[in-house]
Amino acid sequence: MWSEPHDYCKAKALTVTRSDLRAAMGLIGLNSAALARSSNVSPATINRLQAIGRKAARADTATIDKVVKGLEANGVQLTEDGVSLIQKPLP
């Protein structure tokens, strides 16, 4: 089911575009298939979400949440300023 365009992480009040998704994937060298596996969604879903540049992604909230968690599991986070690596504490 499709919803209106919305942000990737509504609870955090962030607006994340398809360009942000591609940037996050590029930052860590993650391809669509790998993100799909990490997110427990199909590769076609990832491809659809990153298809059109600066527009907000169109998908249901559960799918968006899965993708955000998949990115975080791979070490990248979505922020108000775009994307960044998740810093791990030093031992």
C-alpha cells in the first residue's frame, strides 16, 4: 500500500529524499541487493525508493523503517543534515 510522500523517519521529524538514500548507500559502498537483505525487503523495493532524486520516498511507514534500520545496521545514519557514518566508541 502506498502512502503520501513522507519522510524516512517521521518520529525524528527528518525529511529524507531518495538522493539521501543513494548517498547513504554510496558512503558505505552498499548496493541495492545488500541493503535489501539487511532491511528484509526486496531489491525491487530499494530500487524503487532510490529512483527519483530529490523527491521524498513513497512507501508505507513499515517499509521505510526497515530500510532505515538496515542502513543503521550497516553503519550509516540519516540526519537532518543528510547522512553520516555511525561512530563506534573506542575500546
